[in-house]
Amino acid sequence: MERAKDLIGKIQKEVYSGNVNSKFRATDFKFLKPSSRNFLWKHSNQNKKLKGNIYFLRLERGLYQLK
């Protein structure tokens, strides 16, 4: 779970600093490994099985924004 919080923090930092657009894709973040591409979906409003916090809003396939 600690890795998830680190990644969410890094994503928030990139968006708030303006390095990444407010509407983003997983490929916009160089620190996300190819095996972590579904990380955004897992923590989005589209994951009905999520038992934790929602951090991202899915706008369309592959496109997200911070909640």
C-alpha cells in the first residue's frame, strides 16, 4: 500500500506543478512501469470493487484527471 501512496503523491505533484496536463494518461508519467499502466484505473471511480479511496476520475478510455 505504501507504493500506491507514493505513486499517487508523485502523480499529484506532476499535475499540480504543471509538468503534466490536468487530463492525463498513464503514459504521461515516466515513473509508471508498463506493468503499472492499469494503476490509474484501479484507483478510479470506474473500479466497482475498489475498497479504498478514489483518487482519479476516468473521463474516457485511458484518460483520467485527479478527483
